[in-house]
Amino acid sequence: MRVFMLILFTVWGIYILLPYLYSRVVPWLSSKFRRNKRNANMNHSPMHSPRIVRSLPRGRDNVALTFDDGPDPIYTPMLLDLLAVYHIRATFFVVGERALKQPELIQRMAEEGHEIGVHNYQHWSNWLLPPWSTSRQIAHTATIIHERTGKWPIHYRPPWGLLNIFDIFRSHVQYVLWSVMVNDWRARASTVDTIQRRLSQQVVDGAIVLLHDCGRTIGARRNAPMFMLQALSEWLKNSKDKWSFVTVQEGLAAADELEDSKRVVYTHATHTRATPSNNAASLQHRIHTLLASLWLAWDRAVLRLLRIQPVHPQHPFLQVRIRAYTGKHTLHLNDGTVVQQGDHIAEIHLNNRMIYTIGQSSPSIMQMMVTLLRLFQPALSQLAAYLRRHPMGAQVKAVYGISLLHQPAERFGFTVLDVHNLLFSRISSWYLRFVLRLLRPGAVQQRHQPDRRSEPNRLRRENGARNSRKPASSPQDRRADERWKPKIIVISTSKLYRMYPVDSSDAG
Ligand SMILES: [Zn+2]
């Protein structure tokens, strides 16, 4: 039990600690780089915004006011009025479930030129959320914003600015943190005076200021926005001419000369895959490569530990180990074969190193799949030859694997079955998605994309399901989830031998 807790804490530590460091180092490096670039007079070359920003580029006296946790039925309209008085455009990081309840405020924000970003569907920390849940939180909120405004949000701010390790791999998401925090939500620390004083002292050229227009989150004072509004109003009286107030998008686009319409929180997937064009991107690339090599080292260790061997020394695409089937559920195959607990099976694994290399050199996920499938067919005949040769081969009843590629597997004669153990299914789904993202960042989202953009929005509106929507998955979600759910693929040895008869090259 103690060991289990230790492992649990270690895993959780990695889950939160690495991204915590990452979210601090990357923005720092990129802001440093931006400055160097300016000095080197290289402003003209288009460059990508780094994926995590804490501040805007300096030199234009730009300041971005950002408001989290809303919309709030009482304070948000007051804030919008105040901003309108000074003709200030700001950025709102809204909580999806609150946006759903206040659609008219979301509309008003958009109409008055403010930027709307995502702050999760519920105000939960990504440190406590599993990766699939974070994806849903972002997607649902993005969809709500799109439905109200016709625009997809570009920026995402995780609650409390905390990322988990999987957030780093969300290549389609632009994270916006902050450089100025005045503790406006706190019960004790925030009086009108202290907030105003901190704003005056801390706001500098390029600042992204964190404020809150809703006090309903854990740790916040319910009426805190009242103090914030008064302090902001006072501060603006003196500083409205000192700074040029911009939305985050405007502040970043000004420096990047980048077509922002292309960068969208949920639907944008391939953009950041382009060759790393600045330090932050190349650091990201290096971290990515480091993680990939750690994963491959771990993979190699597992292969050795479990004595998984390639089916052919020269063609190691398919790897195998012969073991007894331990599953509680009896497997019923299409050809009538039944595999029960204790029967011998050949468990297959694809060679991850080869897949990684193919993934790196393929221009698209489809291309990668095509290459993989081309390798699969000859590998199966090598597997047949391997089993014929193997001393235990005669006892092996079936070939067994867990795979995301179950649709193509069916074409190769495999029976596709559901994974019964839910926990195992979750963990392997998680792992396989992680691997897929490591191979081709954004691949999972790319496949989701058409579903998100067109049909569901229209359908939901027609159903009049406006205000009753929960973060439950839509039919489209479920179909896409099904596609990415790992399944058992299994083929009886007799069928395998029939489909892949003795090859002359293997006969000797
Ligand atoms: Zn928040």
C-alpha cells in the first residue's frame, strides 16, 4: 500500500511539476528572445507567437487587461460599462458553464470588441483533471463561445494558471498567463486602495494584467469584483492615456504580423507543427524530442523485461511474446475459435521506434497510417512463419493485441472486441493517445475537427438545447471517441496460417 501511494504521488508529481517549470521557463525565454530580435532589427520576419505567454512584446506601451472566472450577472455588465466609458478593449477568460447561463453577456463582449478566451468549462484545476477531461473542458467552452459569437476563441487560460503534463502537448492551444497579479479576488488582501496601488506600481509596458469579474470561485470573496471595479475605475482615471489598452490577440498580433484568424483554440491543429521558428518553439521541440527518447527508452526496457521479440531480425516491425491468456472474458472469434483463460496466445506489439521514425518523416497522419498498413501485411506473414518455427508455436491458439488501428486490423482478418476492463481501457486509451500525440502532435484533434465545426452547433440549436447542455459528450464526440478507443484485435492461428501460407523464402 505504501509503495502504491509512493508511485501515485511520484506520477502526480510529474503530472504537475514538469509543466509548472515549463510554463515558467518558456515564456521567459521567448520574451528574452523577442527583445533580442527587436534589437537585431529583424522585426519583419513573421514569427509564431510562443505557445505560452505571460506578457506582450514591449515597445508599444501596450497593456492587456484580462478578466477571469466570469461572466457574472452583476459585475460583468458593470465592468463592460466601465470599459466602454474609456473605450478600452479587454480580454475575458470565461468559464463555460457560466457563459452558458449568461449568453447575452458573451454576445455583448463580442459586440463591444472584447476578446473572449477559454477558462475551462468548470473552474477546476488541470492538476486534478485527467487529460481527456481537460480537452473536453476546453472544447465545450470553445463551442459555447462560437455559438454565441460566431468566432472561435484563440486563447486559453487554465484556472490558477496551472497546466498538467498533457497540456504541453496540446499543440493547438495558445496559453495566456499573466505578468501582473494584484490579488483582487482575495478576502483580506484586497481593498480598493491596495488594488489601485498595486496596479500603479506593477503595470509596465507589455503587461498582461490578471483581474476577476466574478467572485464565485473557491478561495475568492463573493463581492471581490466590487472592490476591483472601484480600484480599476480610479486607476484608469490616471492611466488611461499612459497605456494603450489592447486585447491579448491584438497585443500579440501586432508583433507577430500573424494571421490570427488561423489560430483557433480548438480547431487549429497543424500550425505549430511547422518548423520551430523561435527559441520557445525550438525549446518546445527539444522537450518534445527528450520526452520521445524517454518514452522509447522506457519502451525498450519493457520489451526486454517482458521478453518481447521481433518476428524477424531484419524486419522488426512486429514484435511478439507467447504467453497464457489471463483475461476473465472468453474471446469468441469470427471463425468460431474460442480463447479461454489459460490458452496460449501470441501477444503482438508494433515496433514503437519504427513508428516514431515513420511519424517524424510523414507529412500527415494519413500518410503515416498508409505506411504503417503497408508494413503490417508482410509483417503478418513473417509472424506466421515465426509461429511455425517456434517450439511453442503449435500450442498457440490465437494472435492477440491491443490497438487503436482496429478498423484496418479487421481487413487483415482480425476479430475486433471491446476491452472489458474499464480501468485498463481508460489507461491504455490514455497511453495510446499520448503516444499518438508524441508521434504527430495534434493528430487526435485533426480527426475531431470536422465534427466540431459544422454539424453539432447547428443541431444543438435546432433542438433548443441551449441552456440545458452539460459537459456530456455529443453523438459526434462519442463517434470520435469510439474511433480512438483501443480494442482487442485477435486472430486464430489457424486462420493466420490459412491467410498467410508458407512462403518460399521462409521455407528454409
Ligand atoms: Zn480563474
